[in-house]
Amino acid sequence: MALLETQKLTKTFIGLKAVTNLDLSVNKGQFLGLIGPNGAGKTTAFNLISGVLPVTSGKIIYKGQDITGFKPHIIARLGIIRTFQLASVFQDLSVLDNIRVALHYKSGVGFLQTLFEPPAMEHKEDGAVREKAMKLLNIAGLTGMAEIRAGNLPGGTQKLMSVIIALAGDPELLLLDEPMSGLNAEEIQTLLRLVKAIRQERGTGIIMVEHNMKVVMENCEYIVVINFGEKIAEGTPAQIANDKRVIEAYLGSE
């Protein structure tokens, strides 16, 4: 059984079909690339899967359960967590406290207290929460930045933090929306190391929207290509690289 499956997923905006009859599936531990030219409907597909946008028609099946129409926070609780194209961190909190906020629901401390009174939560916080946060920062090579205000970090590091925050939620399915954008070569390798670690440790399935084709081709096991909201091809990186429909979509026909 697939971890996630979409069946004829469709989204229409005032007569314009942004996503049309999209069928895709990802298995536990699989690294799937979702690619296509600008405006192809990739982020819209993510918004539908994560509940940010309502589905016009079709179904979203997660672990055998129909979650079509579920609210974003319910979907996240079920284990589907996404990142966004822009870094999303609490600028005024330290790097460590950003991760601890993401872990708040397991700590027994309320979200608002975790967010606005970090020092007061020390005596209540389970040591495992802090240990887990530090482990994630260590994998990302950010241990030395744990106490730095997140807003003082470079944009690329904040983007990397957004992925760490997503991982703190123990996703069974992680949706990465252009995670490499704004990262330098070293940060890209760090992010890929994080992805590899969670796949090995937790069997997390990953769907990645990304324009860095070198990263996609070298790391994704399977690729789905959409254009104008419709799936035009799918297969292994080797198959996609030689698919005439994909080449035409990106380069245009003669």
C-alpha cells in the first residue's frame, strides 16, 4: 500500500485548471521528485495535499485513509509536514528554541508558553525534547548556533532551519517545496545529508519540488513531471532525462 496516493486530483480557479487529474503515489522511505516548468502546478499540488487549498475534485489517500478536505493542522498531526519556498522561522527566538517550539506538542508544555516563555519551560521540558533538538542541529552542523537569534542568521541558514523544524515533527511524509533555493553548495549537501538521515532512521517518504535538476536527477529515485497542471511523464531519472515530452516542456518544440 502506498504511503500517499492522489487520485485524479484537480484544482480549478475561476475556470482555470491549475491541477488536472493528477495521479501520483509515494511509498514509505521513497524519495520522489515532482518537477515541471514555472507555473506547472507543483506548489498548488502541495497546497492541496497539505490542506492549504480545498480540492475541487479527486481524492487524497494517506495510509489507506481518505484525507481529502482535512484541515492543515489535522494533516500535519497525521504525519504529513511541508516546507515552503520562503524560510519560515520565529525571527526573535534562538535557533534551539525554534526547534523546541516545533516539538512542543510532545513536551506537555502549551504552544503559547513554549513560544513566549522559553526560560520558564526549562523545568517542565522533557530532557528527550532538548536532546532531540540538539541531535537535529548536530546533523545539520548548526550545534554552535543553538543560542543565536534565528533572525540574525543568513537567509540560506534560515532556509535550512525551516527543514529542520519540519523534521522535528517526525513526518512520515515530508513535502519539500524548493528546498535548495537560496542555498550554497555546502548547505545543499547538508540538507541532502538530513534527508538521507531521516529516510534511513524513520523511513520517511519525501516528495520534493525542486528546480535544481542536478540535485533531482542525482538523488530522487522516481520523478513525476507535470506541465500546465497535467502529468506528462513519470519514471526513473534516466527515463525522464530522455523523455521527449519532458524535453519539449522545458525547452519548447522546434
